[in-house]
Amino acid sequence: MNIHPPAALLREFAILTTVQVAPVSNPLAPCIWANLHPNTVLGYEFKFTINLKANIKMKDTPLPHTRLLIVDDEQGFVNVLTNRLGRRGIDVVKAYSGAQALKALRQNIFDVMVLDLKMEDMDGIEVLKIVRKMAPDLPVIILTGHGSRTAAEDGMTLGAFDYLTKPCELKELMEKISLARQAKNKQNGETNQ
């Protein structure tokens, strides 16, 4: 149920904050929610719309319905990456070891996997070999440190989708994830959303 505040209250709020308050006609339009303090403007909740021009390209556009498995034993790196990707609309599952990754793969369906090559319990190449048997259609993006290009190329011959050198730019990783997802959708005959 939508409750509309009186027009006078809206005008007062617009004057106090130097913004224009307009009714939202399209519920799917991009918007920002602002929860006001109860003492200001009688505690109404306002919805502000932002009109985006068609010629403005949105930065880091979220990948719709992308479920990603990140496998790396560097917990700090995984946690930061998970937060950054999550803010961009990607549903991320973390695995801090090869064994955790295989367990997650048995319990869930993923669109893409990001796999580090150098891990304590299992080498990334070992994990990739098992993943190819468990989920042959799953695109795997390999993360490799400096000087490990040969290992990454070995991963490519085993069926990895692509590889990136750590540290990598988030934008570059997002592009690889998007391309991997598109390739999987194309392979499965699905349309990209």
C-alpha cells in the first residue's frame, strides 16, 4: 500500500533539502531510497527518482542472476572481492580451499567459477580437472600470480574459459565473468538476460 504525503509537506521538504520531489510513475525506474529521521517531515519515507539519459553508460553494470563460485585460500582477498562483486549484483559463494569448492559444487549450480591456481590443500589444476568431470559446462576463470603464466596456459588446455593475473582490475574480472556467462548461455541455448 502506497501512502502519499500531503503536497504541502512535499513542497516543504523540497525547499528544506533543495531537491525536487516527484511521484514515481514507473516502479522499475532506477531510484534511491532515503529514510528520513522521524523528527523531520513527520517521518515520511520518500522515494527519489534519478533520470538517466540513454546516452550515459552505467559503470559496472550488474550481471543479472549470475551465481559465482570464488575459490582462493587468501581469505582477505576473497572477502573483499565477494563484497565488491556482491554490490554489483553478483551472487557469490566463497570457498577457501579446493575441497570446499568441490563441496559447494556438489550442493549448488553456478554460472561461473573463479579459481586460484596456488592453494594449500589442492592445486588449482587438480581442482579444475575434477570440475571438468563434475560440471563440464561450467566456465572457469583462472587467477594466477605473476610468473605463473605457464600454469594458467596449462589450465586453458584443460578447459578453463580464460585466466587473469593477480592482482587484476575489478572491471576486467567483471568483463571476463560476463563473457563466460554469455558463452555458457550460448552453449546451453539460453538467451542472455
